[in-house]
Amino acid sequence: MRILATFAFSFAAAIFAAIYGRLDAVLLPLGGGLAALTLVTGLVLRKKSRRRTRALLVLSGLAWGFLWTALYMAVFFQPAKELDGQTVRLSATVLDWPQEGDFGGWTVVVRAQTGSWVEVTGILYTDEQGADLRPGDQIGTVARCTLGDRTFAGEKISYYTAKGIFLRAKAYGRLEIQHPEQIAPQYFAAWASKALKAGIDAAFPEDVSGFVRALVTGNRDNLTDEFTTSLERAGLSHTVAVSGMHLAFLASLLTALLGRGRRSTALFTVLWVALFCGIAGNTPSVLRAAVMILMLQLAPLLDRERDGPTSLSLALLLLLWLNPFSAAHIGLQLSFTAVAGILLVSDRVQDWFRPDKLPKTRAAQVLWAGPHFVISSLSATLGASVLTVPLVALHFNMVSLIAPLSNLLTIWAIGFLFLGGLGAGTLAVFLPGPASVLAVPFTWLARYLQWVVEKLSRPALAALPLESVYYRTWLVLVYALLLAFMLAKGRRSVWLPLTAGAAVLAYMIFLTRASFYAGDMAVTVLDVGQGQSVLVRTGRFLTLVDCGGDSRDDPGDTAANYLQSLGRSSVDLLVVSHYHADHANGIPQLLRRVDVGEIALPDVEADSPLRAEIVSAAEERNIPVRYVRGEMQFGSSGAERITVFPPVMEAGSTNELGLTVLAQAGALDALITGDMEQEGERRLLEQTQLPDLEVLIAGHHGSDTSTTWELLDQTKPELALVSVGLHNKYGHPGWNAMERLDQAGAKIYRTDLYGTIEVRLNG
């Protein structure tokens, strides 16, 4: 029986329950009760047996998990809570290099002093004074403190606390900085990380250096959002999150150079792995891998057997002991479930594909090397996916279908590029010239990997967005098939569940597409946060009106994912109502992923940078651009048409200089007015005879200055759809606008409450 694994996994289960169950108030009585139950069980079951030992290990692990979480919160988290909402004189030590913020200013991770002996890790927000900070610096400033478990707007989050950052502080006034005379050993890794990144930038060309940096150090600062999205769709995000794969390559190289089983090899590997963890930022995935690799190195030297589950459980116990809040870290969850899946499934998968008898001749072994590599790669990918796919679906609402192929085509190259990038980057710190020569073959390897990522992420169903209930149903059925297959006795054919899963997926795609095309018209308001992106189907003609917002995902990706979930990678018409980011900042990414028949733009604000960016992207892809100066109609027939009205005012704010879209399919009508406000609506009604509406997209995200009584009285909408972000800073939607819609008899649906809204209409 695995004693350590049983205790550690029970300890972890208690911490996960405490963090996700929000059991703060009952941790002590719960832990104390389980400790008492452990004692009683030991007294009642006096006869030694495996059952008694297992029961005691599970109960004691649960008890310690709850008690340790309570103690940790009281000792290490409470000092941060006491600073919450306070403006204080803050003294702190800089832990890492500062990062420039997206909107000016700098952020830096610090260890702040409190009123007790406990120091709290936090993020300090400062102005240009923070640009020259270095790890180990002592700083003092006046700062406004906020607890790290929520945003500045008050929304609860676990992003920072899961990383051990319990405090956020905004510095005011002068920043007092004291540089140490020499670098303390605990900051060597931060300095080495900076030097390695600079070395990689010097050794590799600009078009690949960002990718090599991410692959070697896990730092994604130089990766574009577009390429990051491509990695996610191809199922290759793990390649730029330093983990077990990377440390395994490093440990294998050291073992090959220094010899297997030697104490010197184990010692040198321990030191290198410890340093590299610091260089990679001590993320949960790299720390988990480090613990497992170190146990594998030390086990034979201590006359112990290597055991995967025991190593995995010890790594999990140590990480949660250091910070119970890290249970909410997505990287930790994915890293541990991936390894657990490999331990549970990969060997079985290899057995299914391995021939029963293989000749032992050298020729047969050589011929088998290729298929063996393919089977090993696929088994590792499938094993890692078994437990991570549900987590990915839960956190990211997407599943990569092409991941097995992309991993098969890249895993061999990733190992070489990781070691080559590490070697060239290190050499460039001392000898930049020879490092650039060494980097040449690895540069082409990086370009190959980038090419594979871009090509494999392009197909519509490379990744399956789980917006559709049919796709979620398919995922549940796949796991039901997998469970039935694993529980079945006797010799089983792996092709049966694979074929059944593929057939069911094809049927679900058909149902999703058929559902979308049911009826004469469909209006979908995509959830893009505070912004707007509306997909309208009139017959078979697809029009996307606007593509902008502030959601976590790029609005262009949101729109492309929705289209591709339907098996489509094109729209017939893209209409940009006006040149504001919350209506158009996702268009460049949309055009990278989706084919667009033509684009309709308002012919205003010729000097707008966003207009120039859209036109440039369209010209690059040979997409016709039509400037709407008068009423224009698009579509396949007179009964099913899209009418685009030009701006109704010649001057004014950008909101009033936008396009209006009227979609019609027979007797069905839908109106989209962008951010048009009261005066614009009045002029629109003067210039245009609008019909009664089935669907109205509330103007300006439901602002009180839009959706006037005059517009509602003439159009009498049955449905009012509001594209608005949750907890947005503008206070949208306005109470008065919602009251007017309600009194007009319209049923109101909001994206901040319901997410993406789909409406199907049949004349």
C-alpha cells in the first residue's frame, strides 16, 4: 500500500474542499472532529490490517488538510486582510524584475512587511520610478492596499491568491529605493532568468525569439495574443508552460553527459533543477515536475524504488503545504491531472496498439522504432488528455480535437528546441557571436513549430468550442464510452469507442448546424464583455455587426469560435457601426481566422487609427471595403436583405456618426443601432420609415441616453437584447432605458446575466 500517497491525496482533498467549498468558518471544528475520529478509529480497530491503516491515513490526511488551511489563513493570510483598505507607509523587498503595464506605469512583485513577523507577498503598482527596480532592492512608499482575492472593482477572483500574492498596493508619491551592495543568493535565479532571456533575444532572430523565450523559460510576454490563441486551439499551450516535459529533457541531458546512477549526477541535477525552477518562475507545473524528477534521481541512491503516484502525491502535498490557495491555480490542476492521466492510462494505451509478438531481430527493432515513437507519443497525449479535458472544458469552454496530431508532429522538435534554446541563450550571455551561429539550426526548428501551430489551428473544428449543448452532450457521452471501455473485461478493441465517438461527434455537428439554420432568421448576441458583436442570419446570408469588447478572450476569437462551432469559417458581410474599440478591437483577429466576403464601414473619421488598421487588414486579405455614404442593401434576395443606413448626422461624437443595420427576412425584422443616442434616433426616425421589430439590439449597451420612447413607439420591439459587460464601469444598462423597454412590452435579455444570447425566428 502506498502510505505516503494515501495520506497526501487525502490532505489535498481536504484543502480543495476548503478552498472551493468556502469552508473558512468551519475549518477548525471540521479538522478537530476528523482528528478525534482518527483517534477513535485507531482505538476501535486495534487489530492491524490494511483496512485499518488505510482508514487512519485517509482520516488523518483530511484532518491535517483542514487544520493546516485554518492555521495558514490565520497566520499568513490574516496580516494581508488587516491591511485591506488601508493607506499605510509600506516597506518591502523587491522579489522580481518590474513589468511595464498595459496602460503606463510599472508593476513589481514585493515581499511587504506587516505589523507582525509575517511578511506578505504582493504586487506594487507604481509610476516610472519603478522602472529601475531590481530583485533584492529595499523600498519604502505610501501605498493604498487592497486584498488580493478580488479586483479593484470588488469582483472576487482567485488569480492572485493561487499564486501566493495576497496583497495589491498602489504607490503614491516618492518611491524610496535602497540598492543592496551585493546580490543575495535567493535572488540569483531572478538575475539568471533576466540574463537568459536577454541571451535568447540576442542569439535568435526577432521572429522566433519570443517563442523560444516562452518555450525555455515559460515567459510569454513576447508572444502575440494571436499566436497564444493558435497554441490553445492546436492543444500545444503546455509547450510554453515549463513543466515535466521540459525538466525531463534537461535531466535526460545531464544524465547522458554525467552518467546514470552516480551521486555526482544526482547532486548536479538537483542543483540545476532548483536553479531552473527559479528561472521559470517557480510555477506549480515546474515545481511539481521538479519534485518528481528529484525523487526519481534520489530513489536509487537511497535504495528506494521509483514510484510515480508517490512522487506525484508528495509534490502535491508540498505545493499545497506552501500555499493552500494554490489549489485554485489552473496550472496546478492541469499539471497534476495530466501526469495522473499518463500514469493511469498511457501504458494501457500502448498495450492496446503494441503487437502481441515482435521478432527480436535487429532489423525488426529498427523497423519498430518509428511506430513505437508514434504509439508512445499518442499514448502520452491521450493519457494526459483523459483527466485534463474536463478541466479545460470547464475553465476555457473549449476542447482541442487536433491535439493528438499536433503533439505527434511537434513533441520531437520541442525537446531539441528547448535544449538548443537553453544552450544558445546561456552561451550568448558570454559569447554572443558563437551563440548566434549555434542558434541557426534551432531557428529553423522554431519556424517549423510556428508553421505547424498556425496551420493546425486554422481548420474550423481544430478546437471544439463548447457553446452548443450538443457538443457538451457529446463530451459527456465520450467519457461514458471511455468508462465503459475501461470497465469491460477481456480483450477489447480500441477502435470501437473511437469510431463511436467520431460518429456521435459528426451527428452533434449536424444537429448544431441544423439548429442554427432553423427558421427564417437568427440573431446571436455574443458575450464579449463590455462591447458588441452581433451575428445575424437572414436565410443563408451571414452578417456580423461589430466585433469588439473587453472580455478575457479576444472578441475576434469569440466570434470565430462561434462560427467555427457551426462548421463555418466565413461570413458574407462584416458591418462596423463606428470606430470605437468596444465595437471593433476584435476585427484584426477575426480577419486572421475567418474569411469575410466584404466589409461595410462608415466614411467618417478618416484619421482614426482603428479605421486604418481595419482597412489595412482587409487590403492584406483582398477583402472588398464599401464605405456607406447612402442607404445600401446586401443579401441574396429582396425578401431576405440587410439594409445599412449611413450616419444620420454630419458632425458630433463618434457614437452619433455610426451605421445602422436593419435585417429583414420576410415579415421578420431586427434593428441594430450601435451606440446611437437620443438625437441620432430622432433623426433616424425622421429619415427612415422603420417597421415593427421582432428584435431590437438596445442602443449604446442599454444606456439611458439611447432607446428612446420615440424609437420604441414606432418600432414596438418584441425582444430587446442588451450587449453589456458584467460590473462595467459605465453603469450600463441604465435603469430608465430598461424601464422604457419593459413598459413598451419588450422581453429583455442581457449578456451580463445570460452570456451569449441566441434567438431563432420563423415567419
